[in-house]
Amino acid sequence: MIRRVYLVAVLICLKEDGLTQIICYMAQSYIYTLYIFYWKPLEDPRQMKIELFNESMILFASQTLFAFTDFSGEVFSPESKYNFGWYLCGLMLITVGLNIIIALYD
């Protein structure tokens, strides 16, 4: 719940600064990943691994968001941005696919 409130606050307060939004989102995701890894809040080891996988995939996906900001205008070519888009789609497809397989297996 706190993560959602934080995300909404960042999106509202920093609506004009997409780069800072991405950085804040990545920091929150990184902190949560470390929290899962070190403190292991879930009792079931399998559920812990799934949560760690999902959060890691979100962290990897959020790193590609820099390519779509105005900040990267001259750094990335349109073709590079196109490829980052496909990379992001692939990550999401892998994440959703594995979660569906896990849900069907249980």
C-alpha cells in the first residue's frame, strides 16, 4: 500500500519532470528488491523467489524507460528507442508468461 501511495505522490508532485519520476521509481524498486532479498518477509521460499523475480524484472524494465524521455533525445537514435521498446515488451512477456505458468501449476 505504501508503494502505491509513494508512486501516486511522485507522479502527481513531479508531473513535469519525467526523468525524476523514473529515478524515484527505480530507487523505490531497488529498495524493495533489497528488502525482499535481505529480510525475506515471506515465509514460503517459493513465494519469495517469485516475488524477487517479479521485482527484479520491474527493475530491469524501468531502466529502459530512460530511453523514452526527452533527456535521451540526442543520446539514443529512433532505432535504438524502437529496440528498447521491443526489449521492454519482451521483459513484460517473460514476466507475465512465467507468472501465468506458475499460477496454472499451483
